[in-house]
Amino acid sequence: MSSSRLNAPIQARMYSKSLHKVLWVVAVVLSAGLLAPPLFFIAAKKRVVSMAVPAIYAVIIYGSVIVATILGNSKNWEGLVLAITMIVAAVHAAILDMEWKPGR
């Protein structure tokens, strides 16, 4: 069963200017990925991505930080998880508007 909200066309552009796009990607990188969930929540509100995307990023990023705090980070696995997630989120943020066409 498919929801009309999930299959809705893109309603708005994610970035209005190239500078806006650069600032978001740099913010994700400089925050070590911690700002990825808010970025993708905004994208989900604009119907650029599914609402599951910010939830997945939040679980991976914030969940790994909480688990590492509780269990300890003896082999520095948390840094690896955050680094990989930061790279994926930065690339994902950079390509969000690639398929946007006026009037869509």
C-alpha cells in the first residue's frame, strides 16, 4: 500500500543558491555529521527526501554517541562511525538538488 505523501513530487528546491548548498555541506562536515539530521529534516519537510532519512541519520549519529558513552569507546569505533556517516551525509547533502527541474 503506497501513500500519496511518499510518492508526492518534489515541491520546492532544497537550496535556493549555490552558496546555501556550500554552507550546508560545510556545516555537516565541520560538525562531524551532527547537523545531518536537521538538514535532512528540512529536506523531508520540503518533500525532497522521505521522512525516514533524517530518522536514520539521527539513529546512526546520535545512537552511536550514546552507546559509546554508555559502553565505552575502547577501540575508538565511534570515531569511525561518525567519520563514515559524515562523509555519506556530506555527499548526500551535496546531491540533493541534482534532479530538480523548474515547474516540477
